Amino acid sequence: MKISKEHLKQIVREELKNLSEKEISLSGKEVANRIKNSKDKNHKMFFGKKALSAIAKKSKLTAKELDHMLPDYIPGNLIHGLFTEAEVNEMRPHVAKDLPGETIWDHISDHYDWEDYLGKGGMKELEKSLKKMKRVKPQQLDQMLPGYIPADEVYDIFRNSLAIGPTE
């Protein structure tokens, strides 16, 4: 495969940009305190006592290190939100508790190319399963899909664009 000069320049620019971006690192205690002091009630669903004690024991953590340390079902925006300068209670966007199966299928077919992961037969089976279900929770959808589909894509379906209003 031949790479054009323009394409190569673009790749080099992107790599340099990634290198120049500075990653914020925090102490484990500070990250654990941010999680504990969050006003978001959903943190308890994702971070248990064992996870908090393991996080607090670390001397320095970056968002990537914490993301690798935690299970895949924890949304990436929640993890990376801990390392921003924004208010801790604004870390998590509105999330729908459940959505109609057909709406989820429409969103998946419009926004994600999971055919590489599931194949045509898997996509048809997923479509059939989702259209049968009246309401689907994020955990249900995550269990329906194989583990190699990125968790942030699975949980992203229930965030912002499809979620209306507060979650409480």
C-alpha cells in the first residue's frame, strides 16, 4: 500500500498533536475523594468500596491508567471526567435508564459499524432481539453484545442524544 505525502504529513501532524497534549495526573487519594464527594448517585453503581480503596492506594494516576484499571462497563466519560477541571457534579451527562428496543436499533444502525464485530448474521440477530424488547437497560444491552464491542459505544447509546431530562 502506497501512502501519499499529504497523508503522511497528516499522520505526523496528528501524532505530534497527541504528544503535545499533556495528560493530567492526580494522586489516587484525590481521585477517590472526587468520586466519594460527587453528587452523582450513579457513582455507587460503578465504584464500590474495593475499587475506591485500590484507587486510593495508587500514587499517581492518569485517566488512561484508571480506564485500564477499571472494568469495561464503566463509561469512559465518567473516568475521564474525574481528571478535568470542571465541577465534579457535572462529570456525567444525562443518561436514560432504559430506551425502546427499536430506538436503540435505529441508533446503532445509523451511528455504529458493528458488522465488523458481529457479522451480517449477528447484526440481524441483534436487530430481531432489540425489536422484540419493549424497553432495554444499558446493562441488558451490554450483556447481549460480545465483550469486544467497546463499552463506551454501548453505553453512549443511552447518553445525551437519546436521553431526555434528568435521570432521577
